[in-house]
Amino acid sequence: MPRATTDRFTRAHIKSAKPEKSTAAGPSSGAHNPIFNTERFGQHILKNPQIAQDIVDKANLRPTDKVLEVGPGTGNLTVRILEKAKQCTAIEMDPRMAAELTKRVQGTPEQRKLEVMIGDFAKAELPYFDVCISNTPYQISSVIVFRLLSHRPLFRTAILMFQREFAQRLVARPGTALWSRLSANVQLYAKVDHIRQVDRNNFRPPPQVDSSVVRIVPLDPPPPVRFEEFDGMTRILFSRRNKTVRSSFFNAKGVVEMLEKNYKTWCSETDTIVPDGLDMKKIIDEIFEETAYGEERAAKMDINDLLKLLTAFHDRGIHFS
């Protein structure tokens, strides 16, 4: 059975991603219960059965599907997945939760369809899966998205629950307040839709923010763009999303020097002679003039704009990683 490994796409993002801020509730919200003391792993157990059923229904599971679930907790989603799918692999960081989940299906027909993996999702060797469903632990929101998008073979769809603001950034469009590096990096590789909102009171313990469920469908085939390259450029552009592209490149410390170093490396690898009196700033300015993107702002540039700009740099032998 094919298994995916953590490739350069994933490592690049995990290295640069900041953990999502945990908004776990304190002891007064039920953390005294040893089963539901989930603050350590950023988990909040979804207790509303109607919402749990709706999330699984949105995945449109087939009897032949193999499902990956991340952070299953006590299994409120898992038991519904097992009713519809051929198999479910649940990756759980907390051994107590894993034991609770195993116990929940023990002696039922669904027991043989469940595999529980105890460990860190970011480091685990993922099995083949058709669909991913997750009430995502807050701290690994970015990690799970980019790890899934790097998975090969491609999965069909993912139904994932995140903090509301994170979900809104995933689906944000160019020109809106939440359009960001995250939005662009994800939408380069996938179609993302908002499915539903989930009020914080549907969890135990309740977090301090509301949540949203999104659907992620990877583009098949994926665009022939190295993630490190696209991410390297968007990192520069979105550090000053409301400034002009020219300003983002020329006023950020070390950007021109980094691109010059990368260009010289490319010249060495391709047996290209480095021009005498190399003026990287002039070359970059020429790219902005040729593409007419110099006075644009990242906050309003869509995926096609970003890809055209990246291609213009590559055509000059200038790379971002």
C-alpha cells in the first residue's frame, strides 16, 4: 500500500509556520475531568451530535473510502465515519484519548475498521487515504493543511474544522482584509470552501473563539510550482501586503542581497557566466517594469498575478529558495 513521506514542500512550511495560538479554556470549563483535560494538546471535544453528523455527511463518504482523522479525541466523529467508510486511521497525540476511542468501538462491528496511531501528526508516516476529516487541534492548523496538500497520492477531499479566523483566512479572496500569504499558498494548490460555522458552546471544554468547517479539494494535477519558490516570494510580498511590490522588495532588509546570492548559485549550477558589474536591484526593477507589477500591492494580487511575477523572476534566473 502506498505511503506518503514528508517531502520538501511540507518541511519548508512546518519550519516556517508559527503554531496557532491556543485558546483552550481554563479549569473552570471542565478541565478537571482527566478525560477532557485537553488543554495540553489544544483539543476541544465536539459534543453536539448533530454537528458531528453534519461534518461527516459533508465528506460524502463512499463504502470503499479510507479515511484519515487527525485528533479524534473520544471519537464523536470517528464512530460516524466508521458507519460509512471502509476504514478509518485515527492519529491521536494523547494516549488517554486513544485508549478512550479504542474502548468506545471495542466489541462492535466497527472495531476491525479502525486503526489508532498514537503520535505527532507532523512526524507520523501517513497511510494512503481518500478523505481526511478532522476537528483540528488548534496548534497544528497550518501544519495539517500543508502536510495534507503535500501528500501523495492526492486525496479526494478534506473536511476540517479550525478556529474561525484561521478558516476565514483560508477562504479569503484578493482585495479583502484577510487575503494573506496563507490564503495564497493554500489556494495555489487547492479549492477551499467554507461549509459552516460552529459556536464555541458546542465543545467541551469550550474554547474562547468560535470555529468554522472548511472543505479542501486539492487541484489535480497540482500546478508545476515548487512550494519553496512560491512561498519564498509571498513571504516577501505579504510582509508588507498594503505596500507596493517594489517597496516590499527594496525596503525589506536583505531581500536584494538574498536574490543576488541565489542568482549566482543558479549561474554556477547552469554554467552561466555572471555578468560583469551585476546590478541585481536594476534587474529586479526591470522585471517590475516589464510585468507592470511594481506598483501593485500584494493585498490585491490574485494567484495568476503571483504566478506571472514568479515566472518573470525565474525567466531571469532569479529564485527565492
